[in-house]
Amino acid sequence: MFNKILIANRGEIAVRVIKTCKRLGIPTVAVYSEADAASLAVEMADEAVFIGPPAPGESYLNMDRILAACEETGADAVHPGFGFLSENAKFPEALAKKNIAWIGPNVYAIQSMGDKLESKKLAAKAGVSTVPGFKGEIEDDQQAVEVADDIGYPVMIKASAGGGGKGMRIARSASEVKDGFKAARNEAKSSFGDDRILIEKFVEKPRHIEIQVLGDKHGNVIHLNERECSIQRRNQKVIEEAPSPFLDKRTRDKMGEQAVALAKAVDYDSAGTVEFIVDPNKNFYFLEMNTRLQVEHPVTELTHDIDLVEQMIRVAAGKELELTQRDVRIKGHAVEARLYAEDPYRGFLPSIGRLERYVEPEQGPMGPGKLRIDSGVREGDEISLFYDPMIAKVIGYGDTREKAIDALADSLDRLHVEGLQANAPFLSAVLDETDFRKGNIHTGYIDEHFPDGFAGTVAREDQLRFMTAAAAFVHTTFVQRATQIAGRLTPAPNAGELHDWVVIMDGHRFAVEMRLPQGAIGEEVPAELWCPALSTGRMALATSWRPGDHLFEGELDGEKFALTFSDRTEGYRLRHRGFAATVLVCTPRTAELHARLPEKEAADTAKLITSPMPGLVMSVNVEVGQEVKAGEALVVVEAMKMENVLRAERDGTVKSIEASAGDSVAADELLIEFE
Amino acid sequence: MKDVLEQLDAKRQAARAGGGEKRVLAQHEKGKLSARERIEVLLDDGSFEEFDMFVEHQCSDFGMDEKKIPGDGVVTGSGTINGRLVYLFAKDFTVFGGSLSLAHAKKIMKVQDAALRNGAPILGLFDAGGARIQEGVDALGGYAEIFQRNVLASGVVPQISVIMGPCAGGDVYSPAMTDFIFMVKDTSYMYVTGPDVVKTVTNEVVTHEELGGASIHAKKSGVADGAFENDIEALVQMRRLVDFLPLNNREKVPARPSYDKPDRIEPSLDTLVPPNPNKPYDIKELIRKTADEGDFFEIAPDYATNIVTGFGRLEGQTVGFVANQPMSLAGVLDIDASKKGARFVRFCDAFSIPIVTFVDVPGFLPGTKQEYGGLIKHGAKLLFAYAEATVPKLTVITRKAYGGAYDVMASKHLRGDINYAWPTAEIAVMGAKGAAEIIHRADLGDEEKMAAHTKEYEDRFANPFVAASRGYLDDVIQPRSTRVRLIKALRTLKNKNLSNPWKKHDNLPL
């Protein structure tokens, strides 16, 4: 098909494309910026070309550099991945001039679908359902009510020039439309100097469901059913799945047909995605079309047994689709979670840096299904502030949705990240929620279920059992090993001794007796334990865990589980799904003494302003002795190219300033203290 | 006979009660355990053998003859930590506020003598109000005799002090002469003169915490080698520390089984040193990935953070890690870092603990503050300590080894046994830019020429191969194989035999 494919991208998607090329026997070229010189994609590609500094504008978005890389290596085709140049029509145009093939749709499709208004017009013309609304300006409140009556309630009244929620109103009745119209108009005028107002249908609790389409250069277009991507945080997709738990066959087929109609209208000749919002009554409305491969494409691949990258390469080389719509069948269910380098416990602040430890579970059979991981990093790689902080896509597959979710959750339990914070506990928490399990989801799901952010889930009984058993096992192992030290006054006690422990965790205190038989450590000879508070009778724990391991995989009375583990001064840190705890294991006597010590009051951090993340101090806006009001900007810290303004939480006087402009600061580093 | 036994029992009960239930409760309310409770947490179950529980003071002045409590404010004895012998004394704040009388001092001397004679570590748990003023010079004499024993035991048996309450005046100098001082956050403080005296003398108003809390000593003064959240955490960590230490200076480091593979390869270390020479990285990652099971007991983690010191194990046997920390002040050697490093190196040498040094040092810190502070003499301490050390010395240069600091950090020239470098190492008198500016002063105005000169110096010295060609390095190794290579090297040094010329003692630049 092609002699050599250059991937004009980085990270996970570059690796993903290279894998398919390798399977097809096509040599690959990676391009890389200064920040990615030692990346996995560079290592895997047959050739790699340096294209510039880390900033995307100077490297991955720099067409000239990439074109030069094509010429230098003799690549005759370019796969753009997603993001960067993937939807920039100028890029395929430039490639065409050099006779280099573009593994993506034709320029017209990119241009017409890239324009919001144009794409909506084309969609409407192709018979695609669009959000009902009045195509024009509204003159006065009388007309507003007429239009709203016509569309059906609720409606959204918004400023034509609007953005950021300003001048936006939701109205559920004629009287609300009247009031809303006036208010929106005033606000629009004062905010934008433009009082033109639009009215359209407001979709409540919308779901985000999209159709994967695939076309060739011979006029054939098929669709590969839908993906649901309703679990979003700030418009960023977090969990995606296929098929949607919500659609029925009729709706699915209708959406598919319309997506294909739209694709045909622009002679679509690659893989693409038609995005819809769907209301609770299964009415669906066109949102936009993405003329590229999507991040979440693996869930479609797994449920349709297809390699979309391979398909894109084939059609780009002018081959006809091998599949017809009749061949397309959904098989099983797949759920993808995006593992981000962000701290779920601190409002999802970016947590960039080096992956000191990064251990992925093995792909293949996992729990009741199987696991696929698409990642572009290895242990020791840097999650850089220049690019998207996604570490990996973790995808669970199973015969049913339930099994797919379980496989994914089991995988996330076996994923160990150290050096920075990842959102795995949060992802697991969502996967474990009843509403999610039932498929009761919509794009406001995260805001609705985590209105105050994420602070970990409440432990379930089985989680308490797993953690107690694991912590007691770890502790017994450490204690028994410690007695093997040279220089004792008396011989070391025999293994197999019964140990009495109290496990202190998350406000609980569990009395545990534990016995580690000879050879229990690392050998899966089951250890025995008793914990009356958690289980009547003896429990058996088999595990291959040994000191130094970060993953504790065990089987407790036949129930398999995995925990991430780290040994810290303050106790053992364990996590299962969305529940994490610091666990203290001690003798009953020490536990008794521990109870005598009063809980320490948390330090009064209200008087301290600390850096929420590692970054660079851009400016300090106050001086020692200055009185500040609540809300006043104190320090600006830049991280991830974002300026974070740290403000005073209450009125006060600045006692000391510990940082100055230009300083690099760590997370939690003290910046300002108040009196 | 029965009567006598009952009498013994009753006397023991009375002694164990210390200052009574009320005072013990008050202790708990302050977030502290009692002396006996602390001992229970510190020692193996049932291993405590108490000395002198019936000792009472002999003071009769100021009505003291009316007030006698058996034990006299300190609990002493021996016990085991994971089966190994230790001696200890624990000040009992519930009895006369733990204040030191002659009788009290004699109890401490007795365990100090026993520890020294029998070759076992000694731990002191401090929570006391200083000298018992009613005893006058007897108390002062008691202090001095304890100090004398601290000095004699120094370098013979490990001495560890844990400050778990007030520790002021005469009480501070015994811990000051021990090998390690640890504190408990919020409940302990340590100073020579307290806030009241400070106010009288200097008009300075300070709190106990500001003057001598754990946050001060573990971060600013460097008096403390670590701080813990509460009594239990501190004592559990002391058990962990003792497991790293030999019982005395005639014993080898303790060995215990390791579950870690000696041939563990860490591919991610190949990318630990960033391509940009000015970008920092965390040297502790290298320590964690080198040590058995990633287990590292750091000494003074919050003080002079530009140098990292602490204990780990290789193949189950203790080693001391010393490493420049690029994350903090670029890993530069300043006064504090030199003192911290020197003290740790000397401890390791005194107790036959092999030293593993990771080097990434841009030099000594310039400036008036450092020079006025005596950087020359303080920096010399680290140099002196490395040079006199006869224990196995293994060194890995990861990146910069510039100037005099190259010499200091366990270089070949200071009798380093095995000196390795990563391919990213740069061994030179100074950074290339600075060097070019001195060598080619005439071209200073010409940017192009200077760039070429800098490049020339870089090409010549920004690599380990010049040093390797001289034999100053034994090998240039792959970062990923650091653990493997260090373990292999250490095996060859099991029977290392090296001694310094006889001397009464050296004259370290204090």
C-alpha cells in the first residue's frame, strides 16, 4: 500500500499507529520534539526525525518541519493521529503538492465539517436531525415567545455573540421566555456590545453519543455503530463505551443512517465521527463531525473486531472497503477510561512530572473479560507540561457491559503510578457507582455525582476485608523478616507463629490474628487469619506479594483482588478501586496506647497559602505587612502553561512571603503566611 | 517468705506507678505517652529488664526528704529490638518533671557503662525539665558524668536520642553528643535557654515551638535528624533505624534476608538525568531504585536538602547513602550540606558501614554569606571525613562533578574503592562556559568565538572518558545496571583491610 508512513503526532496515538504499521509490514517514521527524544514512539519507529523545540507550535504544528521530515526519509504517506494537524486542511493540501498521501479524509470534508455553521447547514440538508431553533435574530419578546412555543420547551435563549455562559438563559415557559429574553438581551449588550439573541431547543440531561463512520474513495460509506461518551469533566471525555447502554436498535440505525448520509454529502473517504446529543426520550441532534480518528476509537475496534488505523491506511491507498453495512455486527461491550496525570483529590489539578514508577497490568485476559491498554509512556518518562496530560487509555472488554466494566476496574486496581498523581481512584469510583452501572448517565453526570469534587469513596465491607487481610499479611511478613536479623540474643522465632494485630484504618480498628505458614512469602501458600469483626471463622489469604512489590494481588477465601501498595512512615498506603487508606498495623498493646494519644488537630492552613502544584512563580502581588481582602490575588503560579491565580481566602495581613517571581515551587510549598 | 514476696510485689507496683495515674493522664492529654508506655512500644514484647527501679534520691534540702518516688524520674534498663540487645533510659516526666538528680544521673550512667562494656546501642528518651535545682552542684556533676560517658561511647556503640517532651538546659548536651537526635512534632522542644530567659536577656519574644520545636531543629538548625508525628511513630521508626545499625564498632553491619533480586535492572534510570544539564531531577529516585526493596531510612530529610544522607541495604546488608540532590540548590555544597554529609560519613566509618556516594555537584556555593560563615573550614569537614574513612567507598558520578567538589565527593584520589560514572557524567574544573571565559579571556567580547570555545571545553570534559582514561574512574556504567554493579563491587570489598596511621585522634577542622 505505502512504502513508508510518517506519523505526524506523538505519545500514545503515535505508538498506536506504529503498531498497526508494524503488523502490516509498513516501515514507519516518528517525528519528535526536544521533549520526546527518548519517547516510546521514537524507540518503536523504524526512523525518527527531530522537528524542533517542545512547544507544539514549533514542532508538531510546524508543517514545514514535518514536510521536510517526509522528504528526508522518503515517507510517501502521513498519518496525522488526532489533535495537532489532523483537522487542518492546509496540511493535506501541502502534502498533495509533494505527492505525499494523506491518511485522512479529503480537504473539502475537513473544511466543510470544520466550520460550525457550514456543517450544521450541510447536516440539515442531508436530512440529519439538528437542534431545533429559529434560524435568525429575534426581534422582541413577543416573537421570542412565538418561536419558543414553536420549538417546544425548555428552550435556550443565548446571545449571538455569546460565550462563557454570559447572556444565556434557560426558559421552561412563555413567561420565563419573556423575562429571559429581556435579561439576556441586556446582558448581551453590556457584555458583548451586541444584543442579537438566538433561541434554540435546550436538551436536558443530554447524552453524548457519536457514530463512527468509515468511507473510501469509491463512494462507499458505512457506519460502525455508536460510542457513548457522556462521562465528561469540563467537556473533556473521561469514560467512553460501545455500544451505548441507552440506544435501541431503531434509534441506533436511524443515527447510523443519518451519519452515513452526512458523510456521503461530503464524499467522506476515511474514518470519521458524527457526534450527537441525545435527550432522555431518545431524540438526537447533530453536534459536529470530527474528520479524524477519535481518542476513544478502541472501544469501537474491540466491539467490531476491526483495526480502524488499518482501514484508514487502506482507503487512503485507494482500496475499496471490504466491509458492507450488512457485515457490521456489535460483539460484546467495551469501556475505556482515560488515565490522566492529574490529582483527583485536589480538584483535578494537573500533576506533571516524571513517572518514577509506572507499572501497567498485562494486556489480555483480565477478570471476567480482557484488557487492552493504549499508552505511549514507560516508567521513567516525563508527563510534560507541553502536551495533553493523558498517560494511557485503559480499555476493558467483555461479553456484557457489566463484565467489561469489571475488567476495566480490575485493571485500574493493578495500575501503579508513582512520582505524580493519576486519576485512577476517581475513574474507579465512577465505574463502581450504581447509576453508572445501570447506564443512567448524561454529560452532567460528574457534576451531579461529585458536586464537591472527589475525596475517595466510602469503604465497602469487602474492601475493608481485602485491605485488612493485605495489611496484616504485609506487616506479619515485615515483622517475621525483621526477626531474621543477625546478632540476636536468642534464636529467631519459628515462622508459623500466631500474631495478634490491630489494624487501624479509616476510623476502624479491627482485631486480627494471623499465621504465615513456612514458605508463605512469595509462594502462595495460603496464610490464615481471623477477624471476627469482618468474617466469622477462618479466612485464607493466598498471595505472591513480597517486600518491595507495589502491587498486592491476593485471593481471600476464593475472592480475587488487587491493591496498590506503598510503605510509608505513617503506615501502609493501600488502594482498592476508589477507596484509599493509610493503614496502621500494630500489636494490641500499641493500639491501646495509640488510642490514648489525642487526634492531632490539622495544622491551621487557613493562614498559609501554598502552591497547589509544581510550577513557576510568575508574580507575587503583595508585600509583607500588607492588608488584603478575601479574594484578592496574591500569587500567580504558572503550571501546564496555565496561570493559576492564588487568592486570599479571607481578610488578613501578610506575615511573610516565602517565594518570589521566577522561583520554581513544589506542590504544597509555602508561599505566603498570614498573621 | 510469702510476705516478702508480697512486699516486693507492692514495691514494684509503687515504682511502676511513677508519678501516679493523674500525672500519666495529664501526659496523655498533652499527646505524650508515659516513660513505661514508650518502652513497651520501643522494645520487643516482654524483653525489658529494668535496673534500679527502687532508686530514690538522697537530697534532704528544701523539704525534698519528704518527697521521694522510687525510680526518681527515669526508667532504665536493657531489652531487645528484634532480638538484638539495646540499653535505654526514658525520662519520666510524671516524677519530679523528669528532673535530674544525682541518683537519677547515676541510673543513666549505669546503663551507659553497661552499653559500652557489653557493646550494645543505647537509646535515650527525653521528656524532662532539666536539673533538679534543689540538688545544686550534685545535679550539675551528674550531668557532666553523663556527658563524659557519651563521649567515651561515641564511635564505640550507637547512641540515639529521642526528644519526646521538653529538653532544656543541661539536658540538651547529652543528646547533642549522641549520634542521632529525633524529635516528636508539636510535643517536644529543645533549647539551651527557654523563652523566659530569652526575653529577659534579649527582649526577644518567642514561643517554645519557635525557639526549639521539631520544625526548627529538623529544618533550620539541623540539631535534629528527623521529626515524627507522634510518640508511636517515632518509636516504631527507632526500631527500624536500629535494624540498620551494628551493635558496636567491632561488629559487622547486621545482615537480614532480602526479598529483592541482586540482578534487578532498572531501565528507567537511563532517563533519570534530563538531557538539559540545567534541569533538576530527584536523586532519591536513584537511591530508592538501588536499595533493597526501595527501603531507605533518611537522616535529616528536611535539613540541608541539597545533600541526601541515609541508610539502605544491598543484599540485606546496611550501606550508607550520600548523594548530592540536584532538586535543591542544584546539589551545591554549602556549609550546612558539608556538615550534614561529614557527620553522616563519619558515623558510617565509625561503625563499618560501607558508603555509597552518588555525585552530581556543581561545586561549593559562592558568596559572602558562605565565606563569612567559614565555608572553607566547614567544607573541609566533608573532605576530611571522606579522606579518613576506611570503610568500603563506592562512588557513582551521575552528572556534574566540578572543581574541588569532585575531589571531595569520595573521589578515587581519596581512596575510593570503586568509582563509576554514568555516560552523562561531566568531570571538570568548572562548567564549560565559565572555563572558556577564563581560558580565552581575550575573546570575551566575541560571542561567536566564545560559543566555539565553550563547545570545545564541553567536548573535551563534558564526559566521563577523560577521567576514565586516567584511571580515576574504574568504569563507565549503564545507569540501569547501577544496583547490579554496586552489589558486585561491594562483594569484592567484604574483606577490605585498610587503616590510618596511629594517632591519638585526628584534628578535624571543627
